[in-house]
Amino acid sequence: MPDFSVGDAVKIFQDYPDDWIEAENQVGLIIGFGKRLHIPAAKVLVLGEVAEFDLTELQLVHASGGTHESR
């Protein structure tokens, strides 16, 4: 599992997608961290709402930070 940071773009693959079917396979932005039932989780801005997902339900799409070249 990759190390996630605030600002990372992640794709959501829920263990139980029926809980919020619209969020499944969507890209969101990590805005914070917490725990759900003692399991590490991330607060993700997706579809205009903030929701918590277990870190195992997230796939890193783009890491925040680093340097970007402008052309």
C-alpha cells in the first residue's frame, strides 16, 4: 500500500460499493486522515462531498508535492 499524503489524487474502489455506488471508480482528493473502527482511513473530497474511506480502498493516481516543469 502506498504512503498517502494530503493533496494526493486517489481512485476509489470500495469494499462495499453499494454503500455509495456513485463514488465507485471516481477520482477524489485526500484532505485529511482519521480512523474508521481503528482502521487507518482518509477523508476524501469526491463528487463535491467529503467522505471517509479505508486506505485499502484507495489507489494513488497522482501524488501531491514535488516539482513540476512548465513548458
